[in-house]
Amino acid sequence: MARGWESKSVEGQIEESVGKKKVPVAPARHITAKPVRISREREALLLAKIRIVKDLETTENPRYHQFLESSLAAIEKQLSETE
């Protein structure tokens, strides 16, 4: 029982010391949802483009190669629209 009270006391002391050391926080920038959404969409398109380019390098199936090329063209079109 004594150990339980002792550990609670130590825990309280740690919380007090952490509470006293306040770290200055930089003011938050006001970021709207639209630029964040556009940035995430662009990042997703770039990742998809990388994957398609790698698949194009390794595929031997001509029909799949054609599909990948058309997908790559569509992604590049979307990327140019987000710029």
C-alpha cells in the first residue's frame, strides 16, 4: 500500500515539473482546407504516376502496357490541371 502512495506522489511531482516548463508555441498559421486538399490530391497523383512508370518498365503484356500508358496520360493531364 505504501508503494502505491509513493508512486502516486512521484507521478504528481513529474506532472508538476512538466507543467512548470511551458514550451513556447509558435502561432498557428491559418490554413484553409482547399490548399491542403489540393496538395494531398497532387501528392496522390504523383505517387500513382511513379507506380505506373515502374509498371511500364517491367510489363511485357502489350495490352497492359497500353492501359498503363493511357492511365499515365490521364494522370499527367490531372497534374497539369492542378498546377
